[in-house]
Amino acid sequence: MNNPLNLFNSVPLKAPLPLSIDDFKAVIVFIPHPDDEAIGCGGLIHKLFKQNVPMRIILVTDGSGAGELDESASDIRLNEFRESVHLLNPNAQLEYWDIVDGRASEDRLLHQKMEQSVIDFSASHVVTPWALDMHPDHSAVGKALLKANANLSQPVTMIFYEVWSPVPANRILDISEEYGIKKSALECHKTALACGGYVRAMHGLSSYRSLFTQSLSADKTYAEAYFIDS
């Protein structure tokens, strides 16, 4: 099994293949902060909802902004997160781990929590941020999953999404039909959007990634990029 942390030394980059979700039986999605779910994998979450795939979405941090937001930000962002997920997948189970925003890498038990979650949910696939993402919380979650999966007697399929840093994509998911919901979900995150132009950035990334679909980035076509460790 390839280790994404050794990707640039061991895995040659090739044109990404379409991401098939036909064999997804039960899915856990790890989200470091409110808004990452919409930006990184909102299209996939909504596609799986339409396919009636059981899903548990785990918000890892409290969304407090690592000291850069007001004291009330955590409660506000949690409500924004719930609104967003309700659009993307109203059937998803939600779980909150409340690790202090910015300190995910300090939680030495994070991989054990993830391992137990996979076992409890009988997950076939786990969706998580790219382990080499430049944001320390994102990379901490991705690396913890690698550690957790290595300890499982029956490893799951790991699917890494991009937020702050692009993945060396080996799978592409056409989300043209889901993009409207993805955009509306991100627009729920008014706190985050007051800090940066994330809608514009997401639009550009989703448009660019559609170059790797059959549409070749035709008007109103969008895609999400993933790295699957297999």
C-alpha cells in the first residue's frame, strides 16, 4: 500500500482516473474546521447522499479560529457547519470532537479516536484532508488517519481531499450536477467568508479540476480532485 507521505519519491504522476463511488458502503468524513467540508469534498458528500450511502461526518476542531476570531466564533461556526451539512447530506450522522482549533497536532490520541470510529461505523471508505496540506490541522488529521489505518486489521480505503494545498490527484469526481449545492453550502459559512474570498477560490479550483473530466472544463462543469491510497 502506497504511503501518501512518500508520494513525491515513489509515485509517478499520471492523468487522474474518474472516481467511482459504486463500492462505497459506509463512509466517514473527517473535517478539521467548519467550511472544509464544502470546499474540499462537498460534491462527494452530496453525491453519496443521493446514492443513500450511510455517512458519519466528524468535525475535529471547535472552529474557534485559533485565537484570531471572537470568543463567540465557535458557537456561530458550529451552527454554520450544521446548516452547510444539512444542505450537503441531511441524513449524515454528525459528531463533534472539540479539539481546540489550531492544536490538532497536539492530540496524541487522535489516531486512536479515528481508528475506533472506523471500527464502530464499519466504514468501507474514509475521507480526510491531504496529509501534506500546508494547514497544520489539516495535515495532522490526514497523518493521523494514516497511522490509524496502519493499525486496523482490515484497512479501509483512504480518500484524501484538497483545501489549502492541491493534492497530486489520481482521481477526479465530476460534480457539475452538485456544484450548486456545494456553493450554497460554502455560503453558509459567513464567518469564514468574512475573512477571505473562499467562494471565488473554490470556483476557480473546481473549474480547473474539470479539465481532467470528459468535459475538458466546458462552461458550467466542475470537479473535485482526490488522492486514493490503494
